[in-house]
Amino acid sequence: ILITGERQLHLFGTWIVLILAVLFAMVYGLQCFSSEADQKTLDFILTRPLSPYLITGVKYLTGLAVLAGWINVFTGTVHLTLASLPLVEGMGPAWLLLIILTVHSISCCSGLLAKGLERLFGVTVMTGSLALLSYHLWSLVFDLIKANYFWFDIPLYQINFLKTILPVYLAGLCLATPLLLTVWFLHGRIPIYLFKPGRWLIGIWMATYLLTGAFHLLLAPPLWPDSTALSGDWHETGGIILSGPVQEDDSFRKPQPHQKIPCRITLAKLGRKSRPIYSGFNIQRPRFAPDGTRIAFAEDGIIKILNLKNNRLTIIGPGHTAAWSNDGDQLLCAESVPNSSTSRFYRFNLKTGKKSYLTERLFKLVDFTWNSRDNVIYYLGYRDELGFFNPQTQAIKEFRPGSDREKPLNYYGIISPTLIYVKELNQVIWGQVFEDELRIFGLDSSGTIKLLENLVSPRLKTAAPVIINNQFKAFIWQRIDGTFVLQATKYYSYKDDHHEHENGHEHGHETQPNSGHSSSPFSGYRH
């Protein structure tokens, strides 16, 4: 380097300098006590009227000063390309210096506790253990901040805490651990409960871990990031299920014939990380049963049911979408007609195992939901229309939006919203996201499509799933970085603010079209 005059080191040269720095830190750390331990002169030092803290401090600081001198020689001679290193997201180059200092302090302790190659083993194990523990604590905080903020929206004080304060604090604990272990050794290895600094250090480590875990539990996002999720469902007690390809694959939206794309279904509770519960090919539209104990989904053109309690899988029959009856005893399936873009309905009785087709009619539908109490099927078509079909009377009716503002976007070929039936409200609701705008629609008591929720944000991920609570209390939308945001519905907040009544006060509502049951409170819902 000195001969060529090339001072700017590229990635390979930067790695070489960092490896040399780690080796220097290890050498000068081991030299603190290794010679006394090998020559059996350690007892001679301890017979002098010197405190073990003073002995450890002088030895450690002397080695640290020499190490700092070498680091200054390297950094003053060449320029490292630290920005090109494959560091973990959120970590800065300062972490490299902290690791080097940790290796030096652990090597100082290892010079006392082992001999020969055992010292190298001790340095490796202790450094790896402390580094993993520190990284685990740091990553808990980093994941929590990143899941609640888009990266460039994170407040400056949190970025400073993440990049400076927390790493320095964890590095201090990592440096103190081997140094106090050295003092404890020089003290004659007294019982740890009699070694007050050791008790304090253990308590600080435990308090840090418990406090970080508590914040992680209390401030966790509603769902942890999942950039591959394409559809899902939310049950009040069952949890939240998401489905999508294992890896991001745009071809999943319009797969080629006989193309099998690996997919998975994940289950999560609010605030907890999701876990995979099923893996297969071309999985889409998972739906909770009314009791939340089972899910129905389509896998490669076959409708299946997964029992969440015992993981038992039941194959129903052909279909690309399914909906549960109100009591959960029957399943209504939409089966694709060969060489056609249409579908036909059949009903499967889960108790008897019998299958029966409802009608000879064919439908061009994206999704549907079923109100079995009133024997009504609501379906979304490819043109922005919401259809109503009564299998008993064979009546068909299409509902239209009340205004252009309340008109769903005609992108169902690309964006596939999920239609849900809210039993408590006797309402049909669905949502979609396109071009920085989220819309949730509902069918009001007059048979008119109304815009219930509207959110405009550049953070919205186009064509991402809108996960709506089965009681319409809240919905979850996805940002472009794959993280999720929970938001209370306007109806629910409006009801809390304006519908608090004494016990025994009842509301009278209009009647749902073609239904003999009470309708939704959306008739008086303002936007």
C-alpha cells in the first residue's frame, strides 16, 4: 500500500484491515495477563498491596492504548470503504469498532482463564455469545421501530437512540462483563453472591432484557411485516390469517396454466409474530369459519378446510373461492367452468358430506359471500358491480354506487378485493387499494353501494390486501415496505362517540333489501 500510494481501499482491502484489527485486539488483550499466567507469577502480583480493580484497569488500559495507536496508524494511512460492507440494516460502521473493543476486553479475561489454543476458543465463544445477545436486544428495538414507522419517517431522536445510544450502552455491558470477570478471578473466585459488582452486572443484563421484551410486547405492530401477503381474513377470536407466495412473485396474480407457485398460510394474533400453518401451491382466499376454529381456502383449484386445533385437513372439491354458512355447518364453493371465465355455485354439507349445485346459472365473479340465514349470495363481478342472487327464487339483482365518488375502481382483474359479510351488522363490506388510495365499500339498507372508508397515502402498497375485522371494528392496511397499520373504522369510532345509551335502550333500523331481518346502522352513517 505504501509503495503504490493507493490509499483508498476497496471491499477486499477493507476486510483485510478489519481482520487485522480483530487480531491485534486479541493479541494485545491476551498479553495483559497471559505471561503472568504462563510463568506462574500471577500470585506475586496479587501479594502486592494493589486493588484487583487497579491491576485490571492498568493492564487493560495499557493494551487498549497500544491497540488505539495501531488503529490510528491504519486509519491515518488508508481510507476504508466501510459503506460497501454488508452490514445489517440499521447498523452503522460504529458497530465494527465496538466489536473490536469487545474482542480486546474478552481477550484480556481469557488470558487468565485458559491456556494455549483454549484461549482462542474462549475468545471466540465469549465474543460470539455477547455479540449475539447484544444483537438480539438491539434487533428487538430496531424491528419494533421499523414496524411502526416507515424508514424515512422514523423520528430523529429514535434514529439517534438506535444508532448511537443503544449500541454504546450494549457495548458498555459487553466490555464490563469480561473485565468484572477478570476482577472476580483476581479476587480468588469468591461466590458470586458475595461479589457485589457481579450481582449488579447480572441484574442490569436481566433488567435490560426484560424491559426490552416488555416494550416489544406492548408496542408491537398489529401484524409483523409480510411483503408477500396477497389475501387474508380477520376473526375476533381466531386471529389473522394471511396467504401468498413464499417469495415475491408477480406471476402469482395471473399464473400460467399448470404453473405451481409455492405458497403458505400464516396465522397471527394481534401484536404477535405470525407462524406458518400450511404450505402448498397456488393458495388463495383463506377464510375463517364463524367460530374461528377452521379456515377454508383454495389450493390449486381445490377447496380445502384446515382445522386450527388439530391441523386436520379436509378436501371439499373443486373451486377457487369458498364462503361459510352462518352456522359453519355448510360451505358454498365457486367452481370454475372449463374453457370459460365463468363459475358455478355448489353447496357442501360438512355434516353429511353431500354436495349439491344451487343453479344452472353461470357467474363472472371475483369473490362472493353468503348470508345463509336469508339464503342470499352477494358476489363481486369483473366490472365493478355487486350482484345479489337468491338461489331459492333464482332472482338476480345488481346494486350500483350512489355517486361517482362512491364507485369502486374497475381493476378487479389486477386488484382482487375480498368480500365479507358482517353478521352482527347484517352488512356486505369489501375493500381495495390502488394508486395510493384505500377504499372500503358497503351495501346500505336502501341497496346502494356506499363508500365507508377512504384513506389516501403515498405509503399505501398498491393491490395489497385490506384485512377487515369480522365485526367491522377496525381494518389493517399494508405499507409499501411490507409492514401493516391498524386503523379503527369510522363507524366504530362514530358509534362510540354518539351511540352510548342507557341499558335497555334499543335502536330501530330499517330492513335489509330482500331480507326479513334487521339491517345495518349504516343508514345514519355520515362520511
